[in-house]
Amino acid sequence: MREKLQRFPALRAWLLLLPATFWLIVFFMAPLVIVLVYSFLERGTYGGVVWNFTFENFQRVFDMLYFSTFLRSIYIALLTTIITLLIGYPLAYFIATRPPERRYTLVLALMIPFWTNFLIRTYAWLTLLRTNTGLINTMLMSWGIIHEPLPLFGNDFAIVLGLVYGWLPDMVLPIYAALDRLDFGLTEAAGDLYASGFPTFRRVIWPLSIPGVVAGAMLVFIPSLGAFVAPAILGGGKSLMIGNIISNQFLAAHDWPFGAALSTLMMTFMLAGTLIYFRAAKRGDAQ
Amino acid sequence: MIDGFAVELRQVVKKFGQVTAVDKVDLQIRDGEFFSMLGPSGCGKTTSLRMIAGFEMPTSGQVFIGGEPQGYLPPYQRPVNTVFQHYALFPHMSVYQNIAFGMEMQKVDKNEIQQRVGETLEMVHLSGMDNRRPKQLSGGQQQRVALARALVNRPKVLLLDEPLGALDLKLRKAMQVELKILQDQVGITFIYVTHDQEEALAMSDRIAVMNQGKVHQLGTPEEIYEAPANRFVADFIGESNFVPGVMQKMGPPAEISVTGTEQPIAVEWLEDGINAGDAVVVSVRPEKIRIHPMGQAPTYPAMCRLSGQVEKVIYLGTDTRYLVRLNEESAVVVRLQNIISGGGHFNEGEKVDIRWDSAHARVFKE
């Protein structure tokens, strides 16, 4: 056996890959195929599926009722991505320009809140934002700054806030990694060549940090699109995203095939986004 | 230009926290000069250069460029350009875009940019490389792009921060010649920072030798090599012997008794502040010393003579180095050119006399 392994190094490589291959096929590929197959079947009365092939689920997906939620989810995910970028980029820049020993402390500080469960943190936001009993509204009203509670809860604002909060580190870390690699001697060179602060940023720092920005945007956009905890809690059950509808199809409406069809549509959309990302990354490498 | 100096530093001090990097430096750099700041790392040469460029602001004192006080002007408002040690080329831009960058920032007309980039590329022998990325160039080519990117802006002064440091020896020697030719061609003042004394000697019109934030000597390469102002300069530039002794007589002629010998030797030049009875060192360059078989050295006036024994002979091709031990405490290196092939005129263990012209000896404080 040993002799065989020594004679065929490729065989050894394949043996090493075996556990990962097994894992991917059984726990990743198989569920994906099941979702795909279910999306073409009919619903069973109490959940499950009836094995009759149909396109009906995909026709329903484009029903305005669901499709508009889908579009709204894209809008909320985009908004979340843009806002995390606007907050995250300066933060990443700030961290990357500190002395090295301070950087690690700051990165750690950024991560610490995320050692707590996302659900619990989202409930914490609930106590802050709730319309009548939320901390922010009660304080502002008791100080007499406002007389009516602000609409902080049960709307898109609350959802986006929760998502931005949740995914901010996923935006900051890749940008930080890109800026950390950036030679700040280049900004001096730009200054020496008559570029003041903004042109230096636009012509030198920004282009060199784009790979980090793209990675961060993907890492924020994809989970935001499929989010269901933040909209379920902070959206107050009124403001829904596609993730909530999918979980409802499986858990409440017992319409597995339709849930599967919605999932398939979303995955297709995300796959397209990821392909665009890899193409952009490849172009970045070519430079 | 009011005072005729391209760059002037007046009483410039730079402190980083408790550390004084540059300590009350006065420098006057003439228009069109190839001026070097030379010293070991941490001597304040790079900090001085960065204060001229505007990357650092002086703690006190003033930097003048073309007679104009620079105050706290940022780099992009100063009429100088820099060639950085590691080139700092923009990796995401082509050679053309790198070189055009400064002119674009100054809103130079597009056609003029194109023309000037072309001319400058030709000047640094990189024509046709316009579309390459820095990564696709060799170290020497990157160096030329860095040079072109600075020169194309026609600055009043070009600042060069150890620009050849990253190149291998052969390429460095070639670039030294090329830089010198280029400077004659463009007529721009070059301020050149280096820790390589040979490089500074080979290229400069004048050199400021710096150590611990101070200028120790300012002069032409010849002045600095032949007449070092203090022990640091004598030690840092080229090779020097330091023979310890005691100041015997202030003169003229001044006399020193070399430790371990009886006969005093005559010296002509003394560092300021030396008094009779002080411990001193006599500094002589190895190639200024002659070596003779014991008792055969000719006697001239103004010749200093010491006896010793050859301890080590090292053959170096163009010349041979002899380590001659005078006594237990001191030994002297003598360098003889190998004019006749075969080298070894003296053997290890041989008793010899060495002599030098007293004009070639410098006496420094111990």
C-alpha cells in the first residue's frame, strides 16, 4: 500500500481529498439538488412534496406579490451594502493607518460584539428602537426633544440599520486587508507629484483598494439579500424580505416546492453576482 | 532667486518625540549643483531631504527653495520632485501613466504631456515601454521610470533618496555615471542622499557628511577625503589609520609622541581645541604611507618615520595591504599598489620602517 502511494503521488492527493469530497457531496451538493428538484414538484397537503413535475412554482415566483418582495429585498441589500461601504471604508482606512500594534487592538474591538449571537444582538436593537417603549424614543420624549415617537421600528429603516450593524465587519475587514497591503509611500509619491488629498485618494488609494471593496460588498450583499432574522424582528412582521417568505413557505404555509423555487431564484441571482465578482477580481489580478 | 541658492536650510531642527533627528543644520545648496548628504543610517540625511520635500515639517528653523521660505507648505505645493528609495511607482498604472501623473495634476495640456513623456522616456532610454506595468520591469528599468516621473515635471530641485540602493553593484556603478551625465544634460540641482561614500565621492560636486543630526563637514569630495575635519569623517570616508599618541609640543612644528615609541613625530594640522598633553590620534590614509626594509627609509625633512614588523600581508589584485605592528597597542595598515607583478615585496615577520609626509597626517582629539 505504502509503496503504491509512493509510486503514485496523485493517488495520495486524491486520498487526502476524500473527506472533503464526501462532505461536499453529501452535505452541500445533495441538499442543493433536493432544493432544485423540489422546486419543480407539487406541494403535499401537510408539507413535503408530491412527485408531479410542474413549472407552476416558477410562474408564481414572478407573481407581483412575491416578485415585488424580491425586488425590495435587492433594494434593501443594495442600500445596506452602500451604507456599510460608506461607514466601513473610512473605518478600515483609519485602522490601516494606525501604528501596527494599535491596529490589532482596533480590529479586535471591531470583532468583539460579534462573539454574541446575532439573534440576541438583534433583540438588543429591538429594545432600543421599539416605537413606544424603546430606549431612544422614551429618552428623547422625556427630555422633551420630541413629542411624538420617531418611526424607528417596523420599517425599512430598522431592517437596514440591523443589517448594516450585522455585516459591518464583513465590509471593514476585506477593505482593511487591502489597505494594509497598500504602500503608503505611494501617497507620498502622489503628494510629491502635485496631488493634494482628494486626487491622491481618487487616483491612488481607491483604485488599489477596489479588490477589498468588491470582496466586502459581496460579503455584505449576499447575506443581506437572504436575511430573515433582522427583517423578522426589526421589521415588526410587517416589513418582509424574501428570506422571510421562504422560511414561511417551509414552516408556516407548508408549501415546500414554492419555497424551493424562491430559493432557486435567489441562488441564481447570487451566483450571477459572484461570477461578476470573480471576473472583476481576475481583471484586478491582471493589472 | 534672491540669494542664488537653490535650497537653503537655516538652523533646521527636527525632533521625533525625545529624539533629535536633525540638530540645527545650516546648508546652502548652489544652483545646478550635484549635492550629496552622506552619513550612516540615522544621521539625519533622509529626514533633512524629507523636510525639503515637505513630507516632514521642521520643529524649528526654515527651509528655503529658490529663496522662498517654505514654512508648512505641503509637498504638492513645492517646486521639487523626489526619486524614492523603493521608487514608489504606482502599480496600477502603466509607465506612461506614472510619468504623466505629475503633469496631469498640474493640468498640463494633453498634447504637451504626450510630448514630454516621450522625450523623457527617450532620455532615460525607455522608449517603447509606455504600456508596461512597473511589475513587468527590471529593477534598473523601474529606477529609470522613477527618475523620469520626477524629471518630466522640470523641478527646480530633484531630490534623490538612496535611489540606487536596491540595485546590484554593477548596475549601480553604471547608473552612477548615467545619473551624472543626466544631471549635466538637464542642469537641475540634484540633492542626493546616500550612505555609500564611494557613490558620493564619485558623483558629487559637494558633500555634506552627517552624523547624529549634525553636519560634520561640508566640502568637495577631494577636501573631504584628503582633509577630513574630524575623526568621524576620517573614519567614515575611505580607510584611515588612527595611531594613538600624546600632544607633546604645540609648535610650529607641532610634535606628538606616539604611544610606545620614543622619537616624537612632526605634524602640521591639528583639530581645533587640542592642547599640549592631550591624548590624540594621528590619522593617515593607508595609501599615503611608504614602507621600507628596516633602516633603509630615506630621511627628508617633514617625513615621519616609525619602525615595526609586518604582521599580515593581504594580496588584493590592484594593490597589497600590509598590517604593520608598531607596538602592542597600535598597528598600521599600509596599501601599496602592485606596479610590478608578483606583489609581495615584504614578508610576514619582516622588520620594516614606515614613513609618511607630515602634510598627510591629521591630528584629532582622542
